[in-house]
Amino acid sequence: SLYEKARRLAEHHSFPFQIAVAGGTTDATALFEGGSPSLPIGIPLGFSHSSVEVLHLDDVYHTISLCLQLAIA
């Protein structure tokens, strides 16, 4: 599965990896329901949708790196 592929790549490259379960949907829902493999990937952050939203640049770097590895794998 796409999830297993992402998990293996994250472990292989020592990218921090956390599973999150939340209510609601993402834009990936339409792709998934249309039959395309999809995997929502998020960057951990605090104070979402506010004027003081914060994140750690290492998390951005690792997320981009994981996405690149998925694209070329």
C-alpha cells in the first residue's frame, strides 16, 4: 500500500514519522473515492489557521524529503 511504502521510506531515511487519526476529510478524499491511491501527508504545527501558526523547519524539510522519495521510488 502507499502507506506502507511511505512508512518504509521514512524508516530507511530516518525521517521522523507519526501516524495521526483525525475526524473529517482532506482534498485526497476525492482522489481516493475516484480510485486513485492517495495518502494525506501533513506537517506538524501548532495554532493552525491563526495569525501565530508555528512549525519547526526540520519538519518541513523531512516532509518535503519524504514526498520527493515517494515521487522517485
